Amino acid sequence: MRFIKLTLFIAISFSIFAPANLKAQGQVENMPSYDLKKYHFGFVLAVNQMHFSIKPIEGLNYKYFDEEQSQDFSGDSSMLFSAEHAPSMGFTVGIVSNLRLGQYFDLRFIPSLSFGERYIDYRIMKFRGTDTPKLLNIRKNIPSTFVELPLHIKYKAKRLNNFRPYILSGANFRIDLASQANKKSDAGEVVVKLTRSDIYFEIGMGVDFYFEWFKMGTELKMSYGTFDVLKRENNVYTDGIDKLNSKIFQLSLTFE
């Protein structure tokens, strides 16, 4: 929710700033031939918010997990009531490579490095001997460091003096350098592990602003992972989830 509010605030700020900027410039068009270049380059700075889409197994609240599957909180058995994701903010840096395909279309390749983390909050009922069952709230932290290799088609509307809206769509191959998929399990503290790579479908929209010496863009992009990225290791944290997909929202500033 805070990410959405931030996005709206920036969008409104630029919508106010752009007309004022045009008026102050006396309708002078900056860099009129910039978009005619075959290639141009730049860099991107962004904030991101990483999410999960969690689908529990069918009949979750009727399934019992045995002692081996409940070992890190010393239960003879357990039941998983719910698993919910909790996002947090991260950041992204990257290099922009843009190929002009025509008057309204560009091909963009933006290799990037993204940092962030997510949490999964579990509500688990623990059973142990003749003790009264105990409800546990357990949070698992899952950090990610992504190498991103996105390829996008960018459609640009007609330029209006010194700004130009656009939409884009494409795919992004992400490699998670922080993945612990190959790390040996520790009975004392179970780590929720994700697979190392995923392919994301991406869609976004933004506005380019033309200044005297450079072009700056603001962009909101949504990424949806196509693969189930959860590594199952016969424990209550993973075997109660049927499917775990990644979702990422990103707000970017590009300088070209």
C-alpha cells in the first residue's frame, strides 16, 4: 500500500511539474533530434517491492505434519493454518541500452542488479505430548539479489513538446545470487529456499521528459514470475504450499 501511495505521489508531482516546465521554457523543444538516433545508452535507478503469490495445498487445514517435518520447533506433530507473504522495499541499478526500431517503437535491453527481501508469515499449531497445543507465529526471511536480463518492446506516443508517454512489455530472465537452493539443510533452523532462476512477464508504463542536456524517464513496471520457485524439503514450511510465484513492482528513474 505504501508503495502504491509513493507511486501516485510521484506521478501527480510530475503531472504538475511537466506543464509548468513547458510554460517556463516558452514551448522550446529540447533535443529535437534525440529520438532519431539509432542507439542510445543511459542508466536506471529504481526502488522495488518484492512479493509472493502463495497457493496452499488443497485441504491444508486437515493435514498433519509429523515430527520430522516439525523439527525446528520441537513438535511431535503440527498443522499449518496459513502462510502469507509480507513484502519490503529494495532497490535496483542498471544500464540502459536502447535500439530505435521505428518512429514509435524501441527495443530495450537493461541489465540490472536488484536487491530486496521478502517474508513468509506462518501460523502453525504445535502438538507435543500431553501439553496443550500451542499456536505459533513464525516469520521466515527470504533475501534475494537478482541479476536481471530484461528485453522489452517500448511503444512511444507522439511527443508533446518536452514529454512523451510510453508503454512497454517483454520478458525478464532473473538469476537469484542469494538463492540457498543448494545449501545443506540445518535441523536447528529450517531455511525456506527458492530456486535460482525464473522468467518473468513484464508490463509497464511511463513518461519521458526532455531537458536541455539529457532525457529523464519515470516508469512503473510490474513483473510476474512464471515458475513455481519454492524448493520443497519435507517440512511444514514448504509442503503446505502447492505453488509459490514471485511478483515484483518497480518504480524507476531512467537517465539517457
